[in-house]
Amino acid sequence: MDEIEFREDGIALLEESFGGLNTSEFFVRYDGLDDFEIRVNSNGFVRLDELLTMEDDGYPRLNLAVLSDGDARIRKVESSKETQETEEKKKTDGISSRVSLNSRPESMPSVPEVNSFKTGTDERHYKRLKNNPDSQPAVYRRLIRNEGEIVRRQFDNWTERHGFDPTGGSHNASLLVLDRVTNEIERHGRGDDQRLVWIGE
């Protein structure tokens, strides 16, 4: 999610998709805000005039992309019963609610230096990858390197189990930054049978 736009009857959560070519929108009415919760990851401080700007229509806009790792996710609030069922399923599957990978961030090769970007989305996700070892693109990088090669269907299932949204624009943008920005992975084929191959180092 890149921005929150305040409107007369609710808020629009905006996210660039397909590498910045399109923008998807999720709208929540003000009277339905208690049905959702948002998780924002941030390290350090940002200027308020960069985080919050006033638009010409008089409504403020919250620019989440300026956060140091630029990561924000929204989900529907679960009832206590749903939360218990989710945790029990995780225990049954032997899956931790936090990402657990064999490679520690410090054992990973350095992120290649890149100074030129095709889109603003590429640049934002590259900065997240470079500056935050727990960001989405950094976690994806560790997984693909650990596996060497992984089928897209298996990769998407893994990311969903660990709290990422495999249908969101940020999911594809994180893969794009590893593919066309750092050139550390290759994608062979299409759809669920696509193979993600580590070619870094």
C-alpha cells in the first residue's frame, strides 16, 4: 500500500501494481473503519510535511511510501473465534506466525548497488530491500536464494502463510525488483507453474 487518500465519505487505500503501471484502490467508508486494521512497519523518523499533504480538494493524503521501509498492510478484523482457529491451523501445519528462514540477513550477499530505476515503485522497493532486512522484498530474496529454485504456486502459498498477500501489487513489485533491478532472479514460464530461479552471486 502506497497512499491513503481521505474522501468525503471514506478513505481510499491506493497501491501501485504491475511495477507502477496501474493503481489499485480499496475503499473503506468511515462508518466501517472498525471492521479493518492496518499494520505499518517503519524505522526512524519522517518529515510530517512529506508523510501528510493537503490536496487541492481540501482533503489530506497520507503518503506511506515515504516510510523508511514503506510497508503497510490492511486486513479485516477477525473475531476472537476466527483468531483462535487461525492460530490452531498454524500450529497444526507446523507454521510459525513469523517468517523463519535458514539464512540470517547477515549471511546474505550484499544487495547490488543500483542508481537508475524505471519506475518510482522500483526505487521504493529497492530502498526497502537495501535498508530493511525484514522488509517484504528482503524476505523474498532470502527465500528464493535458500531454495535456489521454487515454483510460483509453492512460493505464493508460502508467502500467504507468512502474512503476505500474493495477490497484491506489492507482492509482484517485490519480485520485479529482484528480477529487473538487482538482476538476482530469473522467472521462467508463466502462471502457477512459473519457476523463480536464483542467479545472484
